Amino acid sequence: MVDRRYQCKDVLLLAYQSFGVLFGDLTISPLYVFKSTFSGKLSNYQSEDVIFGALSLIFWTLTFLSLFKHVVILLNADDNGEGGIFALYSLLCRHAKFSLLPNHQTSDEELSTYHDPRYSYRNPQSSSVKKFAERHKKAKTALLLLVLLGTCLVICIGFLTPALSIRSSIEGLQHRSNNLHYGVVLVIACLLLVGLFVLQHRGTYGVAFMFAPIVILWSLSIAAIGVYNILKWNPRVYKALSPFYIYTFFRNTGYDGWLSLGGVLLCITGTEAMFADLGHYTAASIRLSFFCIIYPCLVLQYMGQAAFISKNFDAVSTSFYASIPDALFWPVLVMATLAAIVASQSTISATFSFVKQCYAIGCFPRVKVVHKSRWFRGQIYIPEINWVLLILCLAVTTGFRDTNHLGNAYGLASMSVTFVTTWLSALVINFVWCQSLVLALLFVLFFGSIEIVFLASSFVRIPIGGWVPLVLSGIFMLIMYVWHYGSRKKYLYDLHNKVSMKQILTLGPSLGIVRVPGIGLIFTALVSGVPATFTRFLTNLPTFYQVVAFVCEKTVLVPYVPQKERYLIGRIGPKSFRMYRCIVRNGYKDVQKNEDDSENDLIMTIAEFIQLEAEGCGTLEGSVDGRMAVVRTSEKFGKRLEISELEQNGEASSSMPPTILNSSKSQVLQYLQSTYEMESPGYTLRRRVRFKLQHDMTYKDMNVKDELSELVEAKQSGVAYVLGHSHIKTKLNSPCLKRFLIHVAYSFLRKNCRAPAVVLNIPQTCLIEVGMSYYL
């Protein structure tokens, strides 16, 4: 009983918090739905039946697409609690062989987040459609392109939502002051937009507590205004909830009524956010919020506006603000502006998240992803995307004088995303939920047919604003395709030219080179074999570090990888080689940790692997490429080595001074390093730690102690990061299209995106770049 009471409290708390993130965009829609619906030739039909028919369309669209499809059905299609287009794609790739990620390993399927217990008991028997898709690469590519198309449309929504919502809220000033020039409203809207994007780097940690009260107060206010208008203007408006009025609407308006659907669909804009941001909350809390507050408040508001318009049709272009009692106008205007800002913030954050997910699976150029420790989990900031969104937002705000054109663009983008989600959901029903193909087809036929009708109406509005998401989505899609194509070709070249371990073993423990003190971390996309970068380095400079670790950072199609399962450690060659392989597995929503922490975690993980191997978990001496081990599952993890943080003067900050191993660097090198650190302010901000062996640790095999001591000594000498600096070329006999994609498009993107060292936060003093020529 007590547990259930606490569970109810958690649901209520999450339901309260969800208002500030999920429903801002949906609740701001009444500002422009009726205005956009009656913007065309439908304004010539001023009968009560037509107005009631428009209300009936809004009500049933909101009910079917928002309530039934998203809240009742889609909230069940989560990926370990996460929602959105990528969650559906991840589920499909894990339950069917749809993934195009090149470095998949069988060990990835052993992750605790890989298999959902809700689906594990179901019959995994493959349908004919599933078998066909798994056998044909074109089907997998088509599925990925569908996901990327949805992502491109979400990026468009990321700048259309702030432009439309903030501008629509500010336009209330024109209704109040007829003499107010249009330019004044435009300047105020642009200033708010600039302020919104400029402050993105600070996050919402300090003001997020205000979002939920703003949206709740706004929702209750519009509901109260709706009830007021129903009672004052037309109490019979409740009859419009009957679907019969939809029939009379199209009977009276015909083709003009069908064209108006492009405005009706704006009532569900923001619905995708409920599913996309599911990871922050639970399905139960979202349903509670929607059923109890959002849905009834929106229905009452739309009914109130319809009642007002039925008696004041001349004010349909400003029906929301015109229907507000004079005494409440200014408070409602302020709340509308605040609600529009909250809605915009949520959409911008969702855009950052979608771009990051595309980047994680290799379909977007390298960008800097910022996440601060005090921010909420999953909240990120991408500077490049932020400024692109700002420029596009200001362009459409100032370029479109009529907000109806913005509404046309926004409606087309939103409905297209909804349509993409419908198809992915149908595949999930069949492949993941293991329901019959008939049920999946019924889902597509019912919801897809409704959405196709709306989409067809939106396409007619392409010349008057609807072209914006189509053109920009095409540009974003081209960028993603070119980057994915070039990156995949580059990976396949690395895979084909990797060095055989048998060739490395013939060189002996010294590898035929001089081993110098320190640790060399060689970053590669390969999960097996030795990259050509390493041999290229040895060819030009026949010396390397005493400890070598090949590090591969890869993405697994799960939202998050638990920290204790993140590192896979193995040994390359005999123990005397001191060569290790480390595979760092990240989920598509995981955020890159600080490189200092990653470096220290890697050292601790290698030390744990050395000890576990000696205890009987390792491979035989002389193995070519040892079995990988997830060492963090050990209960003794973190107890093999002691770690103490250093102050700026180099002394350990712990109360007990550690046993310091003397650095192998000469006095000249130590002097040069200290001089560089003093001249590099960014380097002094790095977290500096010192490792030492545990005094009370007993070793059955003294070779283990020697190897750990050598690891600690190497860390004390310094860590170097070895990255490949590639120069991409095509073969002489390559087709012209391929030469254009590689030489022009892909090269342009590589030159204008973040360098790998910047993304990994590697200081220049620790970086070694090895030049490589790729002939694709």
C-alpha cells in the first residue's frame, strides 16, 4: 500500500513537470488554427453550419491523431523509456536485421538495455515481409532514409515553431492598437527570438521550474475563456462535436473545404513532442496530464472560439484575441508570449537531440555537443545548429509578412513527420510487438488515410509557404546522405586495409621499434585488427609508447549504455606486447564525457582487465586478438588502483600522500611540458590525477604486479592521442557522380565541420595526427 502511494506521488510529480516540456506547442495552437483555416476561399462561407463543421474537424482530428494514436497507442512503443522516430528505428534494428551500422558485434546484444523484457517472451517467428527486408540492402537503406527524412522535417519544425508561435502571440498588440505599425510587431518578435537563441548555451536549469506553472496557467486560462465565450455567444456549439457536421461542412464547401484542412491540421502541431520527449517522463504521467488538463482545455477553447466566430465572423482573423474580455487582455497576452517561449524552447531542445542522434549513427557532420553536469539528463546544446536555427527563424519571420504562410509551412512539416511515424509504428507493431500483418495494415489504413487527406491539402499550399520545409528538408537530407556515404566508404577502406595481427606478432615484443615511456591511445573505427594508421606511424617514425591501446568509440542502437557495461577490454598479442583493445560503447542519446574522465576510466578499466585475466577470466598467452571482457561488472572494480587528484602545484590533494613513481621523462622534457602547461590556460583546467598501486593488495602472479606498475608508470609519463588525418581521393576510374560527392560535397563538409580532436576535447599538447591518403 505504501509503495503504491509513493508510486502515485511519482506519477503526479512527473505529470506536473511534463506540462513545461511536452505541451507548450500543442496549447499555443489556438492562436492560429481558426485564422489559418478560414484564410482562403472558406472565408466566403459564413454560415453557422460551416463554422460548426470546422470545429467538428478540429475536435475529431485532435481526438484521433493526438488522443488515440499518440497518447493511447504510441506511448507504448518506447525504447527503454525513450520515444521518437529514432526510438522506433532502434527497436526495428534490434528485432530485425535492419541496421546499417558497420561495426556491430554479437557482444552488443548482451547489453542489459538491448532486449526489452516486454517483448522477449513473444514469438520471434519472422514474417515474410521481415525476411524480405532483411535480405535486401535497398530495403534497409529505404528505412534509414525514411528516418532521416523525419529528422530533417523535425529540424524544420525547430525554426518554424518559434517563428510562428512567438509572432502569433505578439500580433495581439495589433488587435489592441489598430495604429500600431506592422514593423513594430516584427521587431519585437525578432528581439524575442534572438534572445531565446542567444541564451540557449546557458541551458534551462535555472528557469525550468517556471515552465510547468506557465503552461498550466495558460491552459486553464484558455479553457476559462472558452467557457465564457460558449455561454455568452452560442451555447449550442456543443452540437458541433457530432461528426455529422463534418459531412455538412464538405457538402456545403466542397473543394474549398478540403483546401482548408491545411489550417485544421495545425491543431495537432506539437503532438509529436509528447512521444519524442517520452524519456524524460513516463507514459502514465503523460496520459494523466493529457486526459485531465490538456485535452479538455483545448476542446473548451476551440468550442469557445467557434461560438464567438459564429456571431462575429468579421473577426475570424483575430478570433483568439478578439474573444478575450477586455479586462483580461493584457494578462492573457503576457501569458501567451510566455507560453510561446516555453513551446519554442522545447522544440529547440528536441531539435538538438535529433541532430545528436543522427550524428551518433554517422549520418551528420561532426558537431560540438555540450552537456553540463548541472543540466537535466539528455539536455544538450549544439552551437552550430543553434545559430543555423536562429538565422532560418529570422529569415522566415521577416520574409513572410502573413503568418498564414508560416502556418502552411509548419503544418506541412508537422503532418509529414506524423505520417513518417505512422509507417514506422506499423512496422513496430508487426516486427517488434509480433502482431499480425493485418493489424499493422489496419493501423496504417486508418491513421494513414486521415493523414494523407491532410497532406494532400497541405501540398496545395506549397506555393504559399509550404515550399520552405520541402526545400530545406531536401538540403538537410543531401548533407546527411553525403556524410553517411563518405564516412561509410572511408570505413570500408579502413576495414579492407587493416593489418593482420599475424604480421604484427612476427615482429616480437618490441614490434621492431623503440618503446618509449607513456601510453599511446590510437583511435580507430575498427573493432578488430590493427588500423593502417598505426603501421603508417611506425613506417615514418619507428618508435612508440610502452603501453598501446586501440580505442574504438562506437554507437549501439540503444538510447543509453549503462556505465558499467560501456567498456569492452581485450588484449592484442602476448602479454609482453602491452597492447590492448578498448571498445567504448555509447547509446544514440549518450553524451560524450569529459576527456579527462574518459582517460582515467580507461586506465582503471585496463587495470581491472589485467587483474581479472590473471584470476582465470583471460585468454591464453600468445593469442592473436583476445576475447573481450566487460570488466566493470566485477565487484572489485575501482579497487585495483588508488587514484588521487592533484592540485595546481602538482601535489596530491588526498590526506595520505601516495607513493609516487618517478617519471621516466628526462628533466628537459619535464621542463618543456611544465612550460607549455603554464602558457596554455585551457590545459591547466584539465583534471589531473595520479594513480598508484594498492599497498594491501596481494598478487598470486608477480607478473600482474609488474604489468600494473608499468601501466601506472606509463600513465605518469603521459598519454598521447593518435588520430588519423585523412586525405580523401577517388580512384581514377570512378564515375563522375562519385567524384563529385567525394571531392566536392564530402570534402566541403569535412573542412567545415568540427575536427575529431575538438569533438573529443583532446588538448593539442597530447595530440599526434598521422596523415593518411584514402582512395575510395
